[in-house]
Amino acid sequence: MNNKVIQSVHIYILLIMSTGFMLHVLILPSILSSSHRDSWLTVISSIIPFLIWSFLLFFVYKKMNNEDLLSILFKVLKKPFYYLFAGIFIIYFLFTAYISLKTTFYWANTNYTQEVPDVFVVFLFTFICFYASYKGIRTISSIAWVILPIVLFFGFLVSLGNTHNKNYELLFPIFENGYKDYFQGFLYTCSGFFEILFILFLTPFLSDQLKKKWLLVVSCALLILILGPLTGAITEFGVSEAEKLRNPAYEQWRILTLGLHITRLDFLSIFQWIAGAFIRISLSGFIANSILNHTGTKKWSLPMLYLFIMVGAMIPWGGTSFFYFLHHYYFLINLIFLCITMVFLLIIMTLKGETS
């Protein structure tokens, strides 16, 4: 059976949809809270670590020489270490899906599902993501291909439509509190961007080759996905109010009007959010299952993984403490984990070259 069912363009689109959701939704409040008015400058400066990380990622990809990452690890590592690595990444992608689902649940419950039982909301959305993961990476990438232009159109709509509400003087002065806040924001921007590492788990399904220039283009697109809503939040609400918003990118929809008679366009944000969360959760579930079920013989693995995700999302956790956990622990741990993983893969590729 031929598993090479997607092309490189599909991976670029999945990067924009999945990592874009992380940057556009999950991390944006933390960047504002840590870097304050300097956050927009922090994001622009982040292009340097972004590009370095992209070059390292492409280096690892070329060293793989069209081989499956898990197969390389199985050959280089001893079995206990291989299973340890596989187990850690299964947990990582499960937790990625869980965080995305839990955040989506909080947002939906706050905005439009107060009268709907929680279990129904979580089960319905989880089932849709499960079905996409079950159908495979080609289905997920094809859906992403269709909905990305709509998501981008809505993004330009809210950005350009709110132009008259923006005061760009609120972006200045910079460094009014020194440089500490400026540098602190790097931790959050890098935590979001560095997760593009997950594309190494999709290369077994790739029918052509990734290109360095297009990977750099995607990196710049992801940078814009943070910069646009971040500067919008500051220029529309002011620094103090923007920092208080839990979802600053989507609060901008509430003040969007088209002319005098077309108002309350914030319902369009539902499509944007659900689309990004759907791709991110279904993709994370698919990758976790592809690691656990590398041989393709465990039919129970995917339902079991999604059962864990759904049950985890239903466990009560106060919104304030949940978002406190994300800001103070999750994003920083995520950054450390991804950096350690990159060093580990660079060492593995060196050992692979010596043993081949």
C-alpha cells in the first residue's frame, strides 16, 4: 500500500493552520502579558530565531534522506530508548490536542454554548476530529486546503475593516520599562513557532520534497499571523486593555462594522476558531496514532487516544487556573522540550551518518 498521499504544499498549509492556531490564539495573550507594548517589536525580532530554527529543521530533514523518522530511531537507538522516545512524543501530541480542545471548549462556553450541556459540546467536536484522524492525513490536508483561503479572507476582513478603529501611536514609546519585557516575549513566540518540528513525523506520507525557500516563506507567514492581531489589539484597545483580554484576536471581531448597517460580525470568528482547532486536534491525534500504531495493526489505538483526550477535556479545571498554567508552565516547558528534541535529533542524524 502506498502511504505517500500528500504533497509538500499540503504540509505548508497544515503548518499555517495548526501552528498558526497556536500563535494566533493560544500564545498571543502570553506575549502581550509578558512584553506589553514592546510585544510587536519582540515578534518582528523573532524572525531571527525563526529562521535559524527553520534551517536546523531543514538540515535534519535532508539528513533523513527520505527515511521514516521512527525507522531511523529504531535503527540507531536501543529498543528501550526507542520506545521511551515514542512514548514521550505520543504524550506530547496527546497533550497538544488536549490543550487545543480545552481552550476551544472554554471559548465556546463563554461565547455561545452556555445553554448546551458541556459533554455534548466536547463529544461532538471530539468526534468530528476523530473521524478526520481516522480518514487519514490526506483527508485532513484536503480539508485544510479548502478552508485556509476562507480563514485568510476573514483575517484580512477583520484587520482592514477595523482600520478606522486603530491608533498606531499606541505602539509607542518602545522600551519604556527597559529591555526585560522585550526579551521575555521571545520565550513565547519561539515556543509556538518551534513546534513546526512536527512535520518530520509527516515525511513518510510525502510524495515529493520539501523546499527550503517555501519553508522560509511559511515561517514569515506564521510571523504575520502573530504580528497582525497583536498590533491590532494594541492599536484598537490600548496596551492595558489588550493585556486583560483572554482572546485578543477574536475580541477584534466585536468592534468590526461594515458601513452603518452591517454590525455584529463576530459570528464569523466561530468559523475561524473552529477551523484552526479542528485541523490542530485532528492532526495531533493522527500523528500520535501513527507513532503508537506504526505497524498499522492496532485498530484500537486511535479510539483509545481520543477517549483520553475527550475525558481529559471533561475533567473540571477552572478557567483562571488553566490559563495561568498555560502562561507560567506549559509554553515554557514546550519550548524546553522542543529545543532538547532538536538537539537530540541532530545527534541522531550524526550517528546515523556514522553507522550508514
